[in-house]
Amino acid sequence: MSSLLYRHQFRQLTQILTQFQWLWRPIPMEHTQLPWQNAEPLCQWLATLENTQMAALKAHPDAVIETLATWWPALAQLTDLTTVPIANHVTVNINARLGVGVPGRKWAQIQAYLSAMPKRDSTVRYLEWCAGKGYLGRGITAATGKPVESLEWQAALCEQGQLFAEQKALPMQFHPLDAMSEEAAAVIAGCDHGLALHACGDLHVQLLKKAIATDMQAITVSPCCYQLISGERYQPLSSEAQHASLVLSKADLKLAVQEAVTGGRRVCRQREQEVTYRLGFDEWQRDWQGSDQYLPLPALKKSQLTHGFGEFCRWGAEQKGLILPADFDEAEYHTRGQARFVILEQMNVVKSAFRRAMEYWLVLDRVLFLQQHGYRVTLTQFCDRQLTPRNLLIHAEK
Ligand SMILES: C[S@@+](CC[C@H](N)C(=O)[O-])C[C@H]1O[C@@H](n2cnc3c(N)ncnc32)[C@H](O)[C@@H]1O
């Protein structure tokens, strides 16, 4: 796709995300009623949906987009604007024995990533960024015979990766370093093609910045966890995004990775129970403290939920230095938690329509940033979303 098209798409998405932020920005846990009372047809439609229908819609955001577009026609463009071409896969042959011990899905992702990556014979030395045990590095060196420098800050993972590479006589060198450190910059400078599979937030951004600074010839990155950033607000990379008036908090960034829960009925039931308990507790603390602010509780072991709502609230109160009264009306607050859960799901249905737009906007920011620094960039889907929902691949060459 030409750079003009990426820029055009980016502008369109900026326009839609800005204009409709009142629909996607509200945080469902914080609301005791739908924040769109002035949008009556939307609220009426949401009220007709059963929990199972809402779960199905969240998994099929195109259907939500279609419905929303009946009231706001501009939203109809969202599906086309976020359609990313599937990569032209050229199968790479990697000795199956190198995949032994690698979790099945991870190995399949690596094969898809390497098959989707445009071939580049001129690469001399690869950099594997935030390598873990170096599974991707194994794949690329087996496929090309070229050396790989694998950078990972957990020394134990580096040791395991190095041992495996030595046993299999693979030309891999592990570096137990912090990706954000100056020492890491020296490793980057010695490589001409940087690879990153699922390096979170700031980490893959750091690779892009350092690659640009060292004039790296090629970069192939599949970004993930956009919300894992050190600052409170997203720092746009491209000048296009810097001039867009879209300011994103960490909570906003989370929208890009909020997939529908697809773990089967048991996982869905467990999530519903936990969220209902949290919201029921919130209803009580608002009454008790005379507050209209959501009070989040820390994470807990799923097994704690089996002791029931009353016990959950006792635990929650303890966490927050509150005392649950002897006459605490468990049934009342549990029912109120259930009602809040319905509102939360209604809001999640609406937000799901903007999930891909948010992810694509962030990815396009990276694409435009690379283009701005003289790279030719392609953006593709390297695998099916079932294999990993973070399936976008940015490939850039000087
Ligand atoms: C999601 S894993 C991905 C690992 C590997 N690329 C893969 O796909 O299997 C992210 C990796 O980044 C490493 N990591 C996190 N922060 C880091 C940092 N500041 N410097 C270097 N590595 C880091 C983690 O230890 C972890 O192994």
C-alpha cells in the first residue's frame, strides 16, 4: 500500500475516533448507568439484548458497526478502514526438531511470522528483540543460516536459549540486557535486521527508535500490549499523530487489546461472577461511603470466588480498610451487581466496534513514523486472529 493511502486511512481513523470518543472512551466498571442517555435508539437497542447476544456481538464487532452505522453513518467506514491485507506467505522450511519444547501455538505463530516476512537476502546479522528463549531466532537462523543476536533481560531465559543454540550448533548469541539500556543500543548497532514478535508497548517502540537512530536496514515487528507504557499518556511517534488532537490514556490504549473472552462457557461464567461481585461490592461501598466513585479491588485467586459474594465483600472491605456491617444485605447488593454487569456488557458491546480502529490507529502511527524516516513499509496480517489476536506485522526496509 502506498504511503499516501496509509496517511489517508490514518486521517480518517483519527477523525472517527475523535468524533465518536463519547461512545468508546467511557470505562464500563465506573458507570452505574449507560452514559448515552441522550442517544435513545442506541440505549433501546442495547436493552433488547440478552447476555448471550451481547457475548456474541462482542466477538463479531462488524455486526455492531453495522448497527451503529444505522444511526451514525460515518461509522460504516470502520470495517473497510481496518481491513489489513493477508500476507503473501512463502513457506519456510524449519527443521521440526527445533520446535520441540516450544508451545504449539507459539511455534505456529513463528512459522507464520517467518513465512509472511518479505525475503531479504542482503541481511547479514539479525537482531531478535525481547527474545525470551529465542524461539523466533532459532527459526530465522535455521531458515537462513544467518547469525542472530538475541536480546532478553531474563538471564535464565538467555542461558536456556544459549544452551539450546549450542547443542544444535545454531549461530545465536544471547545478551542478558535491558532493552532500554545503553548497552542494548550497542547490540542493535551491530545488526542490520531487527525482529520482534510480541514485544510489549514501550519495548517495540524502543526498537523502532533505536533502529532509526542506527540506520538499521530492515525491521519486522509484530506489536502487542500497546498499553504497557511508562508514562500516563500515549506519546505519538509520527508527526501526523503528534498533530492529531487525540490524547490517549492507558485505559484508552487497553481498548486495542480487549478481545472478547473466548475461553468457553466455564471461563465466561467465572468472569461474569467475578465482575458481578466487584460491581456488587462497588454498589455497597458507594452507599456506605456516600461516594459516586468506582473503588477498584486488587486481583484475586479465582478459587476465592467459590466462598460466595458475602465472603468476597468481607475480603474487599478488608482490602480497603472498611468494615462490612453485621446487617450487610448480601442479596440486595448481589442483585445490584448483576444489574451493573448488564450495563457493563452493554457498554462493552458498543466499545467493541472501535477496538480494531484503536489498534489500527496505533499501528499506523508506527508505520507513518517509519515512513517519515525513509523506510518503505508494508503492513499485513501474518496469521489468523484465532492463532493470535495480535496478528499485524509491520515490515520496513530502507
Ligand atoms: C511477550 S514475551 C515475548 C517473547 C518472545 N519474543 C516470544 O514471542 O516468544 C516478552 C519478552 O520480553 C522480555 N522483556 C520484558 N521487558 C524487557 C526489557 N526491559 N528488556 C529486555 N527484555 C524484556 C520478557 O522477559 C519476555 O521474555
